[in-house]
Amino acid sequence: ENTLYYPARDLLFYQSDIHSNALTRERLSVVQALIEHRPVTVVTTMDALMNRVPPLSSYERGIFTIDLEETVDLDEMRKKLVMLGYENVTQVEHPGEFAVRGGIVDIFPLTEEHPIRMELWGDEIDSLRYFDVATQKSIDSVEHVTVYPAMELVLTQEEIETGLKRMEADAEELYQKYRSQMRTEEAHRIKTGVEQLATETRERGLGVGRETHLNYFVSKPASLRSYFPPETLVFLDELVHLDEKGKVIEQEFSDSMTSRLEKGYCLPGQLEMLLTTKSVFAMLTRLVALGACDNAQV
């Protein structure tokens, strides 16, 4: 009953994640359950365990609560929602969107089944209720609602700027290297690509999809295993197959990213976005040793 699926982020073809937030929603539903300490069984894959992810604490600072009768600054709320990955639209229809119309604010939290509607009296929340997207009719009035981020990389402005400077430094070093090798096309590609990304980020915020540059923004990336408490029970299906699968993923990722780096399509730090198969099994072994061995159920 309390089972959730945590899909891997496709680091080679990550545009598929960006164009639809369905996979992000599944991952963040798991994150929400773990933050709220709910009993949950998580089904996942080998490549998901190999993905480097932000620390669980970074999600927690992006969570905020809306309470009935509290006063709000609409401009500040709009900025906050955009920074957390929500899209400002005319009318909400999908998770991860919000709309402001006069004294009415609709927010469709990414991890919720229904959007929430706030009606303001001046700057005070006069009513707070869930509503149906299709009929626009109220479902249930509530006194408070918790909104989780709609993106997987929640950072402070200082962390964003620090990450951009690291990217720019790596891009400049790579640019000079390619120039010295008379590889002008690759040099131009890496320089203009990072300049455009940095400009857009400084003007519009981090944006969805920057998780592929995680190592530049987060000094100590985590793993999915680190999200779970030590007493977690771990069940591995077909261990040999998992080992083979992990090694194939490693090789495909290394070959693809090395090729992209040589052509000026990515930065050196992006080659470190994957944990090795060996390190994943080592982490799972430690989890078993620290946790449930006494129960002999693993």
C-alpha cells in the first residue's frame, strides 16, 4: 500500500526529464515520504543508486507552509515559487504550476493530487482549499498546506553564484586548451555554451535541468542510499544481473561523456555524476551491516 517508485535520472539523455516533470514528481514523492518519516517501501533501479543527488537537507530548506489567516507578500511568494521550480501560468492545469489572478493564488504542488487555492482579503489569506482542476470546484477546505519544491536542486543565491563561477573557471581552462590545440570550433562551443547558461541562470534563476551540473553547485553530493535511515531493510533482486547492469551503465556513461567533453558539449565536472558499481555495493553492504542484520531478514 505504501510503495513508491524512484526512477533514475537519465544522465545521457536528460532532456526527457526536462520536458516532462512526471519523473521528477515520482522522485520527489519518495523524498517527501522520507522527510516526513512515513513508513514506505521504495522500488528503484541500479542506475538510480548510481546517480549522484543533492543532500536530503537541501530539499528541506525549500519546503514552506501556507497557513490560513497569515499575511503574504504576493511578489515575494511569486519569486519563491519560481526559485523552487514552479512555472507561472495563466491557469493551473498540471503539477508544478501556479497562477496569480488579483486576490486569488492557485498553486499545484508537484507532489499533490490536487491544486490549492488561496483567496486573499487584502494581504491576509481569507480561505484555503483544494479544488478540482477540471471543474474548478472546491474539494476540501484546510487550515494549512505544505508546499514542496518542484525541482531537485534547491540552492541559495550564494550557492548558485559559487557554482556558476566554478563552471566558468572550468570552461575558461578548457577553452584555452582547445585554442592551443587549434580546435576553434570546440573552444567556441564550450565558451558560448557556459556563457549562455550562466547569463540565463543569473537573470531567471537556476531552472529545471541544472541537476546535470550538480557537482559544481553542491560541494558534497549524496547518494539515494544516504536518504534512508540505517535500519532500512534492503532487498536486491538478481545480484549478478545488477552487477553486470552497473558496469554497462558505467561504460556507456564514460564513453558518451568523454566524447561530449572532447567536442565541447560538457564540462569536466559532469563526468563525475555517476557512482561506481563497486561503491554502490559497498554502501549497501554498510547499510545492511549497520541496520537489519540482527533480524536476519535481509
